Amino acid sequence: MNVLTCKFFVSFSRLFAYVCGLSLALLTPVFAEAPHETPTILDSIPHDQTHFTQGLFFDGKDLIETTGMYGASGLYRYSFDGKSLKVLSSTSLEDRYFGEGSIAVGDDIFYLTWKSKKAFIYDRRSFKRKGEFSIPTEGWGLTYWKSALLMSNGSSELLQIAPGGFYVVGAIPVRDGNTAVPMLNELELVGDTLYANIWQTDLIAVISLPSGRVVRYLDFSKKVSELRRKYPNMDVLNGIAYDGKNLWVTGKYWPWIYKLAN
């Protein structure tokens, strides 16, 4: 390679790297206004590392988890004593379904699927399947607020779905200042404050309802970095549950569920 060719190659490489970096920056959402806080971890309990966690919530003293992946999606009820989990009951989805988030309402548990535009209804106690209903988009995360199901679908909007007829009654756009916050995933509600995992990040957005305004982020990047050195096969942060006093968080294929300080 002569000097001229070498110089051209270096210049082109630099230009290519600059364009790629610029494109990546444009594609990566910038959450600049709301403050980032590193949460204080008080305790942890073991979590099944074969579980691709999609939904997590407390039902009284029991912990409910739904999992994803084709051929591995299921609904689990655990006894919970703050030190360990014991499976009390479980059920599985057919292999053609990829399970997502879930929530209990009344006597039912609603369990989303990812791309099938379908959600299933289970009896809250027996886990017997009672029915199903259509959803208008992909299903990601699910909770219940103001007499409606609140569903994320990977966008920056949360759909409000009537639990009777299962039709969309509204949508809440989520913003950090003037910036839309996409990739909202697993959801947990505490009063009018919504905690939402942001997929492919180490952040949980803390959202004020009904405005949809992000007031702060819980930043788990330090803990995730520490965990990945020991558990390289773990996936992203996902799974938030509130026990009436504290939040508990985990992730897909994570070894632990962590208890956070208020």
C-alpha cells in the first residue's frame, strides 16, 4: 500500500467512524433533564437464572413472576419470606407464545404475549386458564391504574385498556422534559408513581401519573457492571415488584432479586 492510498484509507476510516458514531448518537435516546440516582441495595435473595423475567409483582405475601422465550414462557407463584423463594404453583404457555408482563386484577391474572397480539386470563389462585383477549400492539409490560390496564409496548406511550371489553380507552405519552422516552418495558405502580424498566439500558424511569413526566431515573449501571464480570450470560435489567414498603428488582437470567431502600 503506497503512502497516498494509506492516507486515503485512514481518512476514510475516520470519516466512517465519525458517521457511525453520529448515527448511533442520533438513535440513542438522551435522557438529560431528570436526575439519575444510584439506588441503595439493602438485601438480596436468589433468583432462578433460567428465568427470562418479564413480569414481577406481589400478590399479598406471595411473589408472582412471568417469564418469556419461546418454549420457556410461564407463570409462577412463590412463597416469599424475604430470604428465599419456593415455587408454590406454576403453569406454562404453549411453545408458540413468547410470554411478557402480567398483573393481578380482582380474581384474575392477565398475562401478555409479545408478538401474538394476544393476552391470556388466568384464575388468580388456581392458575387455570379462563380466557384470552386481543391487544392492538406487541405486549411488553403490564400494570393496573385508575380502573384500566396500563400496557407498555416498546414505544414511549402507555396504552390504557379497559379490563371489561379490552379496548383502548387512552394513552399516556412518557417524556423527560420535551424528549420522548421509548423502550418502556416492565411496569410497577406505587400510588400514582410508575416505575418502568427502559429496555437495553440499566435504568428504571420513575414516572408521575397522569402527566407521564419522568421525575428521575434509578441507575443500576454500577451494579450491572459488577454482576456481568461474574455472570456473563445474564441479560438486561427487567422486573420490578413492590411489597408495600420496598421495591425489589431483578433481570432476565439474573442470579439475584434485590431489595431497595426507600
